[in-house]
Amino acid sequence: MKTKQKPATQAKKAAKLRASTAKPALSPELSAANAVHIAEVGLRSDVIAQRQHDRQPTYAARTPPGLLTKVEVCSLTRMTYPTIWKLMREGRFPRSRVAGGGDNSKSVWLESEVATWLTQLPRRRLKGDAPEAALNATKAAALSTRDATNAVSRAAGGCA
């Protein structure tokens, strides 16, 4: 049967074990040379990493101006692609065009068509806005007043 060792004895054995496996201390000259070497290797690896980074293209191929990719259209409209697809099938969103050919073909939209679609969206009514019928009547009155003014000025011989 084993007897338990006293804590002091265990501590002495642990200290002896640490001492036997401890690394020898470096001289100050060797330590300084080691630090310089580590710095040089670190700088060298930064230069190599920078060269590798510079060789790789950092930007993907861009679509020609005036064309929007699927990601750009989704971002502009704040809609998912399945929603855009559904609206295209219903004829309520501009159809995409095929750019490229074969395996590299992409769906693109004309920027002008998407911009037109966005401007034709209905405006949100705000609390306190005049009812739609009143707005239409006001617009019609303004148009008729302008037309009457133009007719009077033409009759008077002036240019409107």
C-alpha cells in the first residue's frame, strides 16, 4: 500500500522536474540577435504577403455602365430575387436581358428601365394628407387655370 507524500516533498519533486526541463537562459547578445532575426522574418513575410495580395485582382469584373446585375437590382429595389422574378412574369417589372453567352451569361437590367419603374411607384400617403380625390381636383383646377391663362395670352398675341 502506498503512503501519501507530504506536500513539501511533492513541491521539491516538482521543482526538480521543472529545473531539469527548463530552457537554458540565452546570453544578452544571442537574445538581441534573435529579436533582430524575428523582426526581419516578420518584415519579409509582410512583403511577401503584400506581393501576393497585389497580384490578385481585388475587384470583380464590372458590368458596363447603364446595366445592373441581379444583386444591384435587389439592393436598389429592396426586394428578393424571387419577388422580382414574380413581378417580371406578371409584367409589373422590367424584364432582364441576357449579357454574355454560354456558361458566362448573366441577367442584367437597363438602369434607365429600373429607374423609371421606381419613379412610377405610388407614393405613400401620410397622416393628414388631403384625400386623393381632393388632390386630383386641385391638380385639375391648376391645369385648367394654366390652360385658360395660355389661351388668353395667345389670343392677345403674346407667346406663352
